[in-house]
Amino acid sequence: MKIAPIAALALTLAAGGCITAEEQRALDVEKCHGFGFRGRTDAFAECLQAIDLNRSADRRALAYRDFGGPYVGFGYGYGYRRW
């Protein structure tokens, strides 16, 4: 009915937001060139490495993030109360 076209549109938009590894690498290279580093130098490699390490740290921080904390309620579920 009307759900199928909406679901197809949502799936298309979600897939369109993805970026391939090659595209990400090209963006990283452009960023380092924008900082003034020349290709095939140690400083350029360190720039790319720093960008990659920052991206990894962001992913780890998001994975370990506490969304909302423990349940706080009266008589339902487990958790502790924050006063």
C-alpha cells in the first residue's frame, strides 16, 4: 500500500548516505593537502594516521556511550535513584 514506497524511499536515503572506503580516503587526502602537507612525506602520512586514529576514537566513544543511564523509577525494573 503506502508503506512500501515510503520504506523504499527510506532505504534509498539511508544507502545514499553511506561512503565507501575509497571516498573516505580521498576526503582524508584532500584534508591533509588542505593543511599544507605534500604527498609521500612522513608528515603527510602522520596527518592521515591522525585522522584515522581520531575516527577510531570517535567510534569507540560512541560505542561506549551510556544512552540515558540506568532506569530510574518507582517499583518497576532495576536500577538506582539519582537524587
